[in-house]
Amino acid sequence: MKNLKLKVIFKYLKPYKKAIDAAPGVASYHFTRARLLEQIGDRRGSIRCYRRLLGELGEGQGEQFIQV
């Protein structure tokens, strides 16, 4: 069952990367891809995804996405 879940996650990583490249300002793509990377244990990849999102946000937009 776990292998099937990993296969599904890997299947969706590439399309999300392409979606981010096509529309880098859509935060939900970044968050979804980062969560998928976390689920497969790729914490560095997840952090890279969050960092890229921060680079795409305009000044003052980051506060919209901070969760306490």
C-alpha cells in the first residue's frame, strides 16, 4: 500500500513542477508540491519549493500565507 502511495505522489510531482514554471505566482501549486515532497521524505526539496514561493511573492504578500 505504501509503495502505491509513493508511486501516486511521484506521478504528481512533475506536473506540479510544470504548473509552477508556467504560473509561478500561484501559491497553491507551491504548497501542494512542497507537501508532496515532504510526504516522500524530501525535506530539502520541500524547503526549495517554499523558498521559490517566497521569491515569487511581492513585498508584503508573505503575511497572507503565515499560519500561526
